[in-house]
Amino acid sequence: MEILIVVRIEDSRVREYANQLSNHLTKLGHTVRLGPENLHKEQKKLFDSLSPPDLVVVVGGDGTILLTTQLMPVQVPLIGVNWGEVGFLADLEPEVAFRFFDYFSLPIKIEPRMRISLSVDGEYIGDALNEALIVTDRPAKMLKFLIHINGVVAERFRADGLLISTPTGSTAYAMSAGGPIVDPRVEGFLMVPLAPFMLSNRPHLIDSSRTVKVTLEAEKPAKLVIDGQIICHIGEMSTIDIIRSTKPALFVDAGQNFFEKINRKLKHL
């Protein structure tokens, strides 16, 4: 099996651990390659789309996993070894990863994770595994949003910002903003207003088969941030189209129960 190991930036302990893991996987008969020294600065595709690895192992936190999915030209099975604060997206802790790979073999059992595809004024911007965030460029300024679902006006409200999250991202910013924890097997968009002007503006969970259009009705500069990695500046009456991506992320099923994992990791917050 061909394996690519991607590591968190500028951390000698992580690089040393990745080298040890690489040696272990090589002894097990796999072909192993280490990713770039500084993933965040290089910002280039991790491999050729015509010859992808069989597996990507990410040693780092959720941010590194999100960036890795952005830098893969095609989605391949991925598993995270947690080297972050909590690591909702990482199924393995460093001390158990070696033992896990001792019994790991083909075919890889995977769990597809829905991503959302975003376009601004008809131009494709990117796909999000966790969330898309719309906020003003100037602090303490509210934005006005018009929401269409399947072409019908569903809501109009003022808020500091708006989060459009996937079920995978429901345990990230959306949870901090008051949204629910959503089973990642649910196929839907979670829409969470940030500090809305009216308390009646509540989070919505929308089926992914529907089309969602967000219009920015405000004379204030704003920005769209995708997974904390891609930033697009938007202006008055810009429209953001949200649809289910045709390219889901592919996570290795490590045999963990989602609800047990979330309960365990929330205790560390």
C-alpha cells in the first residue's frame, strides 16, 4: 500500500513521530512518503491526481486535516493521528496508532463525509468539509442576509455573521455559536446565525438535496471563509450559492462510535 504522511507545521516532535511511524509502516511492507515540511506555507497539491496514494495519514490537529483535504487534488482515504487540542476529526491518538496499523489492510473501510460547494456570484470558490463563514471585514458591524431555499425566500435577518456548516463541522464553530451536534451520516446543511439581532433567528438544518442561496443585503465589505483556509472578499448584493459537493471527503472507518468519541473529547474542553 502507498501511504502519504502529512504533518503539522514547524513542530520537531511531530516530525520525529512521523519518521517513527514511517519506519514502522515501511517494516510492515508499505511504501511511505512524507509530505512537505511546511504545509501551510507551500500551499501546493500534495500529489498528482493521476497517481494518488492509497492512504493519507495526517499527524496534527483538525486544522491540518482540513488543509489536507483542501490540498488533495482528488479525495483519497484519510485518517488523522491527533496532535491538536481536541481533534474531533482525528480518530487515533499517537500512542495507539502503531497498534492500529499493525492490523490495517486492504480493502480500506471508509466513511464518506459530505462537503459543501460554494460559489460567489456564479464563480466557484471551493468546497468546505467543516464550514463556510460569512462575516464583516469591520468588527462590531452587522450584516443583513436574505436566504432563499429552493428559490423561495425562507428568511431575512441581521446578524454579526452566518455559518453554513456540514454535519462534520457541527462540532466546530457551529457548536460554539449555539448549533446542535449533528450525526455525520446526516446529509444536510446546518445554517447558524452569529449573534442575530432577533432572538427568533435560530439555527436551521436543511436537507442537502435543496439549493440554498444567501444574498448579502448590506453596504458593508464582508468576506467568505472556507474551512479557515480560503478567504474570498464579497460586497453588497453578492450571492453565495451552496450545494452538496460531488466530492465528499473519505475518512477511514477506525471502528469508533461517533457519539462515544464526541462525549470523550468534549470532556477535554
